[in-house]
Amino acid sequence: MENSYPKFLLGDIITQEQYDFFNKNGFVHFKNFIKKETVADIIQASEVVQNDWVENQRVKVNGIPVKYGKDLDGTEIVQRFAFINQHHNLFAELAKDPRFDVLLSLIGNGARLGTEEKDGMVLNHYVNGPESKFTQMGWHTDGLRDVFQGQKLNPMLNVGIHLSTLKPGNGGLRILPGTHKQGIYDMLFRKRYFLDNNADKNEMAIVPEAGDLTIHDGRLWHRVAQSNIIGEESRRRVIYIPIIAGKYNPKNENSPTAFYQRFASLVK
């Protein structure tokens, strides 16, 4: 597994070098997108939302199931927050960062930040403990939902804001570079969606520091590897926001739970 790849700084434009790397590999990694102080504020805000959802036993957000689990001390926590931008002002303001407009050029005309669509701004909280319900995620592509819903496979990018500094042993995002250019057959059948957690000889580990930003193409095969570490050092948090194009399709409290969300129970 080769982990050596260039990391960039995000400026006022996507440079030709950055675009060429993204176009070839299907991902790009930017250093120091947010400050460490901002990371701490975001984690604190997520705990405020968590306390509210746990107390009120919120089941879904805009049709998306809330994923609960147990922390290392056995207390109930939220391990996957959908549309968290609609539940705390800090996340709503984060989504307004003008630097996101720079990233839209990776798709082109008609691209937008999907804060009201798909699953909105998602925060994932992984911890490897005896009662955790969210330690890994099997191989998948993000474009599958469009296929299942009978829609055109529209461009989609997943923007990750990393809130934890990782080492390879911490697990985290693993990708198969270049698979965003595969045909529809390989997109559907190259791996067993969510069931296959096995390492691939061609996978690449994305190992960020807290505050980094990554982008991967929604057609790219990727997984979240389980931490080899048990306990506090296994804890990692990451925010994902989609960049999408095509017909505007916002979610609301009356939105149904989509078919692909039935796979959520397979992620443990």
C-alpha cells in the first residue's frame, strides 16, 4: 500500500497541478484547511448536538437514520450525524466558508455544496471499543444511490474535513486511485458493497492531520478501515459534505428513508 502522494495548500483557485492530480487519481489532499482551535470548537459543538439527540432519542434526520453507539465508558453517543449543519450554528457557518466555492470548479458549471441534499453535512465519530457500533465501513462508492434511485449518475464529490490526526494504525479512509473512471459494471460489481472490508493490494491510505481537507470523487471505490488500536487513541472524527450537480433535490423532515440506507446496519 503506497501512501506517498503530494499534499497541497488550497488557494484562490485550483491549480493545474492540483486538477491534473485529482483527474488522474480521483482524490486530492489539502493541508491546514482549518485551525486546531476551530477543530476543538467543532468537536464541542458536535457534543452539544449529541446531547440533544440522545436526550430526545432522535431516530432520523430528514429521513436519514441516526447511528448510535457506546463510548468507551459505556455512555450512549451518536456515531453518525446527518444534516448536522441544520442543528448548530457553527456547522451552518462552516458550510458558508468561501473556500468551498473554489472547490466547485472540480466539477464545473452547476456545481453546489449539498448542505440540504443527500445526507447534508455528515459528521462521523469512530471509536474502537467493546460496545462501539461504528468502527469501519466496507468498500463502496458514493454514486450507488443515484443508480438505485433510477437517476442519472450525476457528478458528485465528497469533501472531508478531518478532525483527528491519524497514523496508519488508526484506520481511516482507504481508496483505490483511478477507479472513478471505471465503467458502470465495475462500479456495481467490483466489490461487495459494505460487506467487503478486506484490504486491497492496490489501496492507498489517506492519513490526515486534524484540520486537513480531502476530496474524493463519488465514483471512486473506498472504505473506512478499522483501527488496529483499541481505546482512546482509536477515536477519530471527520465531516463530509457533498459537492453535487444536476437537479436540486433538498431533503426535509418528511423525506422517506432511501433504499441504500438499509445498508447502515452492516456498518459496525
